[in-house]
Amino acid sequence: MFNSWKFAAIVLGTSVVISPAHALTFNNEFSSLSNLSGATQSSWLTDISTAEAAFTSVFSDPISINISWNADPNLSSVGASASYINLENWSALKTAAVKDATSAGDFTAIGTGGSLNGSGPNNNASLYITTADAKALGLVPANAAASDGTITINSSLVFNGSNAVAGLYSFIGTAEHEISEVMGRIGLSGGSVSGVAGGQYSLLDAFSYSGAGSRSPGNGSGNYFSIDGGKTLLKAYNNQQGPGGDSRDWASSATPDQFDAFGTPGQAYAGLSAIDVEELDVLGYNLITPVPEPETYAMLLAGLGVLGFSARYRKHTDA
């Protein structure tokens, strides 16, 4: 059955601090697609461009994400990704998240009772993040030329375009699923990484809860995405111990989503959902039009009331 997505983490990287200097860009390497027929290759390139535009249209991070694309007729799933990852100190990740915060979701996550406030999911030990996400958080060079990951698509399949076609998977949706994993949407959930023994976690695992105040970074049932320390269930995570798949993909439901653990054939391309965007936002990616935290509105109104005749707009900038 070609109905599941796959993630594999590879190779550790190192971290340095840098100030980004340009808009979100995807640098693609397509040489491995040369064996595809001309029509198929053209269709894939068009759909990859559409998938990447879904991210560049909502996120403004001045970084480059470098991806190599492969075609494999023997792939046991629709698509698969392999990402380069870094091990980062929990305290450093929180500091970077605070510095990077621009949206209402960001401020909830780093605020009192938020999912990035307090202790980490593994007693404050270091967490893994993809090198692309490390760029978004300002922990590695924004223009680092090294690959951030590889995405492989099952070339034995016939994909649909933007419209629903019975029995066919969406190439664009598949590409978005895998791109988002390279960007940082991965869970390790207590597993092993590149030969490192079990008990390893990712930054996204810090957002997995089973109840208010009950972080649940493992890979079982009952886990869900929450940015306010478990008080609000935003979307259920997949039960890796049940049907398999990735622990931090969404649990498949009656409303298919690009980030579901199992793809649904015959579905029209629907684009990124609001919750998909929210998840990447709190992982470190900045929205093109961020929503200010409530306190910002209160301070603005108070300032206008005092001054009456003057106002000043201060644009948020990343240091």
C-alpha cells in the first residue's frame, strides 16, 4: 500500500549565530530527476514550485532552505524525507524562541504556562531540530550552503494535479508534507537518532500534550498539539504505536490534511490549513503578517489615549 508518509533523520550538524539577510527561499537540486520522462519531470517541477510557494507566501524568514529531490519507483510510501539535524540546548532554544517571537501564537507558546515556558520534555536536556528550523531561529547561518534535507517521491505512482482524481494522490500535498518535515515538523518521541540510543526528542515533541499541564512527548495515543501547555487541544497527533506512521503527523480524520500521517487518495489539493501554518509558526517561522500579542494592542491604545495627537509605529526586527 502506498498510503503513508515517511520521515528519517540523518547526520548531525553544528551551530553558530548569524543575522539573516534575505527572504525565505528554497534552493532545489533536481539532478536525480533526470531519468523521469519529459512530461513527468515537467509536471513534478511545476508541482514542487507550487508546493514551495505555499510556504513562501505565508512565511517571511530571510533564510535559504536547500533540498535535494529524488525519484524512486521502489519507495514503500508515497513520499519520504531525510533531514539534517542539530542538537540544541533547551535553554538556548527557549532564548531563540523568545527573540524570534512575532505572532500571537509565538507569545502564547513562550508566555506563562506556554508550551515553550518552563522545563523541556526530557528534563531540560538538549533537543534536536532540523538545520532549516535552526536557520529560522537564528542558530545557524541563514545562507548556509549545505543540504538541509532530501525528499524522495514514489515515481511508480501517477499523481493528480490540483483536482480530485479517484485513486490518485496529490503530488503537491505530498511535496508539502515532506517539505514541512525538512523545515522542522518532525518528532523523535523518545526514539534513536543516527546511532544515538533511545530517549531522544525534537523541538516539536515539546508541543505534545495529553492534558492541561501534562506534556506527553512519546509516540502513543492521546497526544495532541498544544501551544498553551496542554490547555487547548489544537489537533490530535498520530498514534505511532497503533497504525504506524510518524508520531508528529496529524491523526488521520474525516477532514484530510496535508500533514496527516496517511495520505488520502482521490482528494483535491487543498493547500496548507490554518493549523499547519500555526505549527510551523511556533517552531520558529515568522508569518508575513504576524498578529500582535494582546498586550501590544493594550499598550498601543493606552499610548494613543495619552498622546492624543501623535503616534509612532515601531516595526519588529530580528536582532
